[in-house]
Amino acid sequence: MHMAIELKVLGFDSVPLTGSDPYEVPAAKSAVISTISLVNTDTNFLTVIIYAVVGGVARRISELAIAIPAGAQALFQDVITLGAGDKVRITASVGGKLDAVAFGVERDE
């Protein structure tokens, strides 16, 4: 039996200054994140850090501070594999001015 693979938006958020978990893998699922789109909606540059939260422990998976110019987009395209309950966490130097969208695939475990 073949299972269709559907690339889709897994999660999104406008990242507050306190940070955001725009995607958490649902119970009994695993996920592969193929791309995270980061769009700076501010009139000034901002910096971003991306983490994988596995088993409640956050580890940085991006460079220390991705600089995104005003009105620009950055794409994080390192493939991330996550299990049930794992998350993607994003922090930004300016709250409410970064739109983050995670794209990928979920599958049943």
C-alpha cells in the first residue's frame, strides 16, 4: 500500500519578542521540515535564531543570529526530522515583526 506524501504548511506564527513554537509534531506522528520561511515585516533589520526542541531540550539549528533586512525574506532549508511532541522554536530580536512559516511532511508513526 502506497502512502501519498503531501508537502504542506505545518505551522506558522508572527513571532513575539518572547519567542514562538510555530510547529509542534502531533502525537503519534513524525515530521520532516523541509523549509522555514522567515519574513521581516519591520522597517529595520532584525535577527533570528531557530531551535529544535527535542524531549524538552532546545538546541540551536541555525547560525547564532540570522540577519534579515527590512522587508526581506530568509529561507532556512536544512532538513529537520522531528518526532511526536518535538517542536521548532524561533526567537527574534524584535517582537511581532517576523512571520515564520514551516513547510514539510507529517506521517503516522
